[in-house]
Amino acid sequence: GENVEQHPSTLSVQEGDSAVIKCTYSDSASNYFPWYKQELGKRPQLIIDIRSNVGEKKDQRIAVTLNKTAKHFSLHITETQPEDSAVYFCAANTGRRALTFGSGTRLQVQP
Amino acid sequence: KAGVTQTPRYLIKTRGQQVTLSCSPISGHRSVSWYQQTPGQGLQFLFEYFSETQRNKGNFPGRFSGRQFSNSRSEMNVSTLELGDSALYLCASSSEVDTQYFGPGTRLTVL
């Protein structure tokens, strides 16, 4: 089955800096890669996603890149703000509504 | 549209008991997936239902089961509870595409 590895497990940045979280996946059949943000005690919230026919997608301060050949995808957050502090999860989906999640990255934005 | 709802939000059970959790998807969504979230194992896929049929199942024992009704509402059942079943159980709904939206979860504590 699919295996998703996520790094780093914790990330601390200064407000205004950029943050990058990286994930690798194992199943070449995976074709959909969402990113979720989970604040303490709350539900995972979809922040951005990318499909395998696209190399990059951007939404305001958030961008995701996908390298199908290397089987890795990354989340980029620019101009970080304290409210960006949360746990971020990457995931991969082979198209059967079964998401395989990475282990999560705890992002701390220092004011 | 109203979001995904789950009931109850919190449950306390003892070992050996069984429990039923409920999930109401976003109106118009026919797919419901269930996930277990624990500090040690992270987010793990349990199963997915579409139009009352289980289409996909994760690597969980047979004590974990589910069903979906004609109005797309879904229930999951865990029989013969074990201490290790303590977790946040999340359901997610999706429409025809892969995007999954999570509910707030049910926090199950097994004593």
C-alpha cells in the first residue's frame, strides 16, 4: 500500500519568514495530494490540494509543488503569521477516497 | 451548506463494551470516509462508503464496522472495545471528486 513520509516533525520560524514542509510517497498510482491544517482540538481543515497532472498550485500565501518523478511534494507558506501555528498533514490518495497521511509537522510561528 | 457533523462529540466506555458513532455528510455528498487519529499512529483510514456500499477498507480488525444509509448518513461501530481503541474518530465527506471535508470528530475514551 501507499506510504507517506513527512519532514520535519517540528518547525519553528519567525513571523514573516517562510516555512517549507516536505513529503514523499511510495505508490506511483497516487494522483491527488491534499494538505490539511489542524489546530489544537479542531478538525483537519483542507488548505490546498494538487492533482498529479499539475506541477504547482498557489493560493495567496500558500503554494504546493509536486514532482511526480521523484515522488515528492512540498508545502510552502510565505510571510508566516502567528495564526499559521498548527499541525500540518500531507496526504496521498490513489483515487479511491482512502487518504494515506504523513505523520504531521508542528509549525510554530514566533511573533 | 452546513458542514460535516458527528455525534456524539465525546464518549467514555469501558473495555468489552461496544460503541456506535454517527456522521452526517455535507448535503449532496455521497461518499463518507472514516479515520482514526491517535498520537502514536497518526491519522489512519478505516473505511469508505458510497451509495450504501463499502468501497474501500483499511487495515483494522473486524471489530470495526460501518454502514451507510440511503440519505448518505453513516455510522461506524466498534465492538469489544480495547484500551487501544481510545482515539479521535473523524469522518470526511466528499462529492464526485477526491476532496474530503472532515467533521469535528468523536473523542472516544476506553477505560
